[in-house]
Amino acid sequence: MEFQELRFDAGRPCLDLLATSHPQEHLDSVAPLCAWIRGAGLVPPHTSLGHVDGAWPVAFRELRRHVGQLVQGWVVHHAVGPYDLALARVNDLARVAPPTPRAVRGEDGVLVRALDRPPGCAALLAAVARDTVELLTDPVARADLRQCAGDNCPIVYLDTSRGRRRRWCSSEVCGNRERVARHRRRAALART
């Protein structure tokens, strides 16, 4: 899997996790999950993830389902809704201690972030679950949640743009599609 297929433009790791199911399943094996874990910043870039096994993608997809229910419930209804099971599961996962960072000297002597030990699945799930809890309990961040206005795009993102007028999950992806479609509509009208 190409790392470029993964997207990290939703504004929060928990929202970036939701984007891993669109337009197709990205977390179907260990390699893309490891790329996502690194890309989402859950671990420093060169952290060894050789211990990740086939159970990890399943666990992350399950967390994604629960996070999706909670976030979509808020975006659509401005309430978490009847998703008590999802909320309980996210809260349970958030209880585990996330990976412990530490500062170490890099080859050039500059301090870089490393982890105390190889991260376990539960610790990384906890980091995403905690991010979800922080997002959904912060009224300012919660107010900035938006559903992409692109055709058939389910991605939810955090709108931190000036004026809070961002319409698309990505200007380069959905925004560009919308501009091309608008151009084609105008060109078709001009021909008739």
C-alpha cells in the first residue's frame, strides 16, 4: 500500500482514523495500519512496529466503528445519541495508559522523541480513544466538526479555517472535484 493513499487532513487522529475507510478499506492488513500509526503521529516516525500482528487491524477497525458512531451522532444530531455501547467502549479503551514518550539525543545531538518501549495495541488504541474523548467533550473543538460537502464523501473534519467556512475535507481532493464538476457544468451550459 502506498503511504500517499492514507489521509491525515481531518485535524485530529480520531478523525483521521475515520478517513481510513474511504473510499475503500485501508486498514485491511498490518502494513497499512503501521503506516497509519506513524502518519497519525501516534509514534515517532522511526519507531519499530515489527511486533504488530493481524489482530491489530481488527481492533483499530472496531475502534473506528465506535468513534464513527459517536462523531456522526454529533455532526448529524448535535448529540451523541443512542450510542451508549460505543461510548462505553471508547471510554474503556481510553483508560489504558498511552505510549510513554521520552526525549533522547538523535545522531546529531538534537533531542528527538522516542518511546519508552515498543507500543502495545491497547496503548495505541488508548491514544486514539483519548483523542476522541477530548474532541467530544471540548465544546470549542466539537463546534468545529464538519461533514465534507463533497459528493458521496463521508469524511468528518475539524474546521479551523479563518471564518470557519471550510467546505471540504480537502481542497485538493473534494474541493478540486467540485471545481472540475462546476467547470464542466458551465461548459455544458455554454454549448447549449
